[in-house]
Amino acid sequence: MSPAQAASPVGQTPMPDDTSGSPLARDQAADGTALLIVDMVSEWRFPGAEQLLGRVLSIAPALQALKARCRQAGIPAIYANDNHGRWRSDVRALVSEGLAAGGERTRLMQMLQPHEDDYFVLKPKQSAFFATPLDLLLSHLKVTRLIVTGVTIDQCVLATLIDARMRDYELLCPEDCLAARDQERHAHARWHLAEVLGLDMTRSENLRLPGEG
């Protein structure tokens, strides 16, 4: 096994020295599906975070349950997070900071922290595709369908979905795993996703994953 194929720390995708022999992902996604979790690894101390945090906590149990089902089904989880560290962000440090933040912030991180075999990409702008290796990673995972979750539905999630749509991914957007800062923003964004983009907003418990009856 080459160094590029060796297991890497959480959040670090090994770069291939030859894309045919050392793929970015060693396994293919079950049923061509991946779970994308947008901006959920955080200390929640940015402007407006307090308002958003309560709504994030309300979707956390559904997202936690969906991620567990995806893991059981062989569907990889990919965390896409803002580049607050100016290209020096480290997922282990972000998780540790979240766990040490206290109160609801710690509880949220305990529920949604990445596993060792999850993937993690940094994004400098709203979309998880812009100036990131996400599209390349999805190609190596043989992904054609994305289950998109996280925050916020009217900003980073929306930008990510538009970019994914332009790349011809099939999209699922479980409405109980998406949040905005307030109900009005959430409602407007949900209408746009469902009525304008025509996306599937089926609740997470109604999604049928590979291997489920």
C-alpha cells in the first residue's frame, strides 16, 4: 500500500499520486448516494449564532438519526465547513473546540461530531462546491445522488444546492434536517427549493436508504 492509500486522520482526504491507482476514496458510495452536512461543525460564536443555535438544536436529533442510518447503509458522510481558519482549519481542533464550548454547543457537537471515516472539506464561500475538492471527491466515491442537510437553508445550503443541480446530481433535501435563523427565512427558502428548483423535501424518516425495506 502506498502512503497515499494509508488511512488518514479524520478530515484529511489523501491526495492521489495517481488517480487510477490511489483514489481519493477507497470505497464507493452505496447506491451512489452521499450525505452532505453543511456548516454543522462550529463553536457557534459568530454574529447571529445564538439565534440560529436554537433552530439547529431542533433539527439535530433528526440529522443524527439520518446519519446513523446512512452509516449503516454504507452511505458516506461529508462535512462541508466554513474556512474560519483561513486554510489552517483542522477538523479535530474544530470538534475539540465545540466539545469544550459548554452547554448547548457541547451537546450539539456530541450529537453530530464526525466519525473517523467521515470526509471533511473546507469552503471559502457559501457553496460547498466553490474552490473545494468536493466534486472530485464525489466523483471518486461514484456519487450521483446527494442528501443535503445543515445550515442555513437560505444561504450556504441554497448555494450548494444550486451548484449541485448545475452538476446534475440528484438531490434530496429532508426538510427536518435543514434550518435558517428564523421561520420566515426558512419558509421562503423551502418554497424556493420545492417550487422553483423542484427539489424533493421528503422528511428524513420517509427516505428509503439502501438495505431498508
